[in-house]
Amino acid sequence: MKFNDIKKLKGVALDKKTNELKIELIKLQAQSATGTSPKSPGQINQIKKTMARIKTLKRQNELNEMINQAQQPKAIEPKTETKKSKEDK
């Protein structure tokens, strides 16, 4: 799956796609471990790359949200000074 195709997916769809890929990867790794030749040998690497692309996109979205929150102006509260009396010391 290309990165541009992954970008079109949002929130829950990304999680769903990740779960589907994990299940498919487990099946292919089981085939490989038992000695059965998979239908296409490069498919395991392709799935791993797609999962990495999804994780990258999630992290980018997370960082963008953090940046947007940091750029929002915050309400400044005035500082209140209290004078300490000699009795407080």
C-alpha cells in the first residue's frame, strides 16, 4: 500500500487496517515456519513496510496535534502576591 493511500485513511480505519495486516503477517510467518512456500515471497516484507508506514502516519498526526496545542494562546492568569507577616515566619 502506498503512503498516499494510507494518508486517506483516518482514525479507526487505520487501526482496522493495522489489525488486518497483523493477522495476515502471522499467517504468512506460520507458513514460512512450517516450510511451506508462500504464494509470493516478498509479501512478508511488503506487509511489514505497510505497517511501518501506518505507524509513521500515526506518529506524524500525533506530533501535529501536539504542535497545534502548543501554538494555541493560553489565558494568562495574573499573579497574586501575598505579603508575609512576621508571624508567618
